[in-house]
Amino acid sequence: MAPELFYKNIGGVSYKADVYSYGMLLMEMVGKRKNLNALTNHSSQIYFPSWVYDQVSEGKDIEVQEDATEHEKKTTTKMIIVALWCIQLKPVDRPSMHKVVEMLESDVESQQMPPKPFLTPYQDCTELIYY
């Protein structure tokens, strides 16, 4: 669920909550798993979006399947970048669904990496304000 449903200081609830959900769905499609994997052997892979962000920003391929074509690899990378934009913490930083469609229809080379998504809006948990 979108962070603004839990944290007051992020922004109001709007259609951008649906954009967030769509981004998480894209992540699940790419990773072929849920986005939170507490049973993983590598702690860096517990929160998949954070792990995949590091992989893509370092130029590493995300292996979806062993015999993936170049086109499939590019499509996967594009889906990841779009998903990362969709799951930005603040709703104002997320694209509209119209923009999401434009990004998915464009070439991966024209995509810019968004800022790294975070689990919580603040480093200091004492600043969290719940509804």
C-alpha cells in the first residue's frame, strides 16, 4: 500500500496511491515474486525494489531467465525504471499514469533513473506520524 496511507507528512491520498500500487505490481512481475522476501539468504535482497535499484544503477543485468533475448532484457530494465518512478515515497514525485504509459512505450535508453526509493519517509523513526 502507498506510504501516504500510513504517514501524514508525505502528502494527501490521491490517484498517486494507485500509481504506487501499479509500480509495486510491475516490480512483482519483473522479480516473479513478492517485493518483500524475509526468507532470502542475502539481507540486501530483503526489500526487492532497493536491491533491484542498486543492480540497475550499477549497470548490472537483472536475470529474469537464462535465455532472455536482448529485447527482453531491455524491456525488463524499462519496467524496473518505470516501477521505481511509481514507488517514489512522496506522491508528488511519482508520475501520472499518462506519463507511466509514455515511459513504457519509449525506449529504455531515454529513461532516467529516479532517486532510490526508501522504506520509510524518515531516517529517524521518532519523526513518524501515524494516522
